[in-house]
Amino acid sequence: MASFKVHITFPEDKIRNPIIYDLGKEFNLVTNIRRADVTEKTGWVDLELTGETSEIERAVETLKGKGVRVDPIEKNIIE
């Protein structure tokens, strides 16, 4: 199992979407919110993703494809 921490920034039009919930359903991952600040107009989450490396990589690409900004907190996936 691998673990990867990311800082996710949501655009205003994505704030109400259950994006983190969807990640856990769509991919075989455990999502662990480490810190967050979400308001009506802005939002960010420090999120730890745990699972197979390929699933983590696919999940990150999916987030980016949905218009969510994803910045790694750690440089590499930790196994």
C-alpha cells in the first residue's frame, strides 16, 4: 500500500460537489482529510490518499480533470 498527501484547492463552482467522497467510491482508496477550510466560495483540503500507486495516480488525474487544483504535499508516493 502506498500513501500520498496532496493539497486540493476547489474552484467556487465545485465547492458543493462531493469530490472526496466520489474518490473513495470510484477508486480503491482510503481518503483521509488531514486539514481543511471550506466556505461558501472557497475551499482547500489537505488529503491523504492510501492505496495502490496506480489507483492514487488515476485519482489525482481525475481530480485535475474535474478542474480541481492538486499540489503534492510530499514529493513522492510513500510505500
